Amino acid sequence: MKNLCLNRLQRSVSAIGLALAVGVWLIFSPLVGQSQSVQTPSYQGESKLGLPHGEGTFTWASGNVYSGSWVNGKRQGLGTFTWASGTRYVGDWHQDKQHGEGWMVWANGTQYSGQWVYGHKEGHGTLTIVSATDPPTYQIFEGIFLNDHPVDGMYILEDGTEIGLLIEGQFVPKPQPCVVRKSDTQIINMQMVQIEICEFSSGNRYEGQMVDNLYQGHGVFTWANGALYVGEWHHGKQDGRGTLIFADGSRYLGDWAQGLRHGQGAMDWVDGRKYFGQWARGKQEGVGSLVLTSGTSYNGEWRNGKKWSGANYDEDNKILSVVINGVENTSFMVEIAPKSDN
């Protein structure tokens, strides 16, 4: 009888402990996007030590639902979070945050598909924006995001019509086809060539070579906001060697392909930062060097516009930290040759 009572007491204590653990988790569990009531939540699925662990579905009193993988009470792995408003996210999670690859659609139909970093749209992705008009219209941005904001890429309409480029956070409208123009001759590369001069009602202006009403060869395009491109064109897009001066005074000199920085090039920002190296599809990709106004610099490999494998140096070319697979480490010491001054 004594042993029976002891066993019952132990089971009661275990049950109380489990209930307390679940209660504490319900109070302190991080939720996505907004504060929520936890008066009548429910969980169905695998657990460990009173916490969701494995596959399971949690429903909050607000009507929000998460179904997917858990690790020690946190959303981690692949899962779906559906808000009561109708917004839904499907994709990777890490420590209760959208992290990795994921797709999110809002109640009004706007959607984003691409990379996430700790709850923010960051990396390469596609954002489809739905207007509030009837019938609705769609505008698509495809490119690079940083902290939820598009920074480099292309805007297009639903029918595929290009609107313009976003370069370093600055919008560069697509050059319009020339309708009203006049012809002239100029000497280019020691040869007399015919050029076309187009002036648009928007204030934009193109002066250069054209074929079949498309910018082709060498030309200068000036935007009404003060931006200026001087260089080579192919089928109406910047392609070849050229210089783009942004409206704020920043400048890129280098290779282009299909209207994007692609190849070898140098970028000088108006705040004093300088980058020289390789580009692909509008962002730093390959080997390149970035020098900050403080005199510190990074020299090494870039991927998708971010530091990937290399080292950060102080103004005396001494190593401050190394970057391995995109992660900066100041405590890991490794034998690295000094940066060349050439």
C-alpha cells in the first residue's frame, strides 16, 4: 500500500511538472507578427519534456495556426503559419523566425517567394504586388531584398512589360522607344556615324545609334532626375561597356549585360564607399574588394551581393576578421597572406 501511494504521488508530481512546463511555454512562446491571446490554445502532435518537438499543429485563441516542425518548443524546419486574417507563410523556419526559402501570400493577394533571414525578406526573391483597383493589376519585382526592402532588380508588369530597374535602391525607368526624333552625324571611334536624338515629354533624352527603333551601339541616355548612362547598347538595353551616374552622384563604370551590371566593374557610392571586382546579374558575385570611408576593407569572394569567403582588414592592412561561408568570425585565427597593395 505504501509503494502504491508513493507511485501515485510520483505520477501526480510528474503530471504537475508537465502541466507547469506547458503553461510556461504557452506564456513565453514567441509568436509571429503580433501579440496574441493564449487563453485557450491547443496543440496536437509530438512533444518532448512538455514542449512541442517533432511534427505538430498549434492553434492560438486568435485563430492563428502553425503546422510543421518543432524543436524544443520553437518553430524550426519546414512549416506553415496561417494568420486568422488569411495571410499565410509556407517554408523554412529557424528559432521561431522565417529563415531560409519560403513563400508568403497576404490576404489581398500580394505574395513573396524567395529567401528569408530571421523573419525578414533578404536575398533573392520575387514580390508580386496586387493593386486595390477593380479589376486588380499586378506589378512584379524580381531581384535582391535587404531587410524587407527591394534594392537591386527589375520591375515588370503582369504581361512581361519591363518598367525599369532598381539599382542600389534607386529606380531607373526603362528607356522608352523613340517615337519623335531627329538625325545627326558624329565622329565615334574615329568614324563618322549617324546618330538619332530623341527627346521625350517626360524630360528624358537619348542621343546615339539606333537600329529598328532600338538603342543599338554607342549612346547616351539622360533621365529627367539627373541620372546618366554613357556606353554601349544592344537591343534597347545597356550591354557591353558603360558608365551609369546615379541621380545622387554615385557612379558605376564597367561591364553590362541585358541592362544589369555583369562582368568586371567599379562602383563609387556618394558616401565614399568603393567596390571593384566582379558582378553578376546586378550584384557583387565572384572576387572583389570593398573599401569603406574609415579605411577598413574587405577582400575576397562575394555571393549574391554579400561577403562569402575572405577577410576584413584595417587601414594598415591587418586582418580584423575572416569570413567563411558567409559568416564573419573575429575569434578564428588563420594564416592568411597580407592583402596586396597592387
